[in-house]
Amino acid sequence: MDRQRESGWYSNFNLLEKLVESAKVNAAFLILKD
């Protein structure tokens, strides 16, 4: 039970990290495009 919740939190954290990475890429792209 506890392990499942922990792995759920971990996958949420990974998803958040991917969102941050793609946001950085998008920002860099917009800056370079100008």
C-alpha cells in the first residue's frame, strides 16, 4: 500500500520535471526566435 503511493508520488514528480523541461525548451525557443 505505502509503496504504491510512493511510486505514484514519484511518477507525478517525473511528470512535473518533464513539464518544467519542456517549458524551458519552449522559453529558449521563443527567445532564440526573436
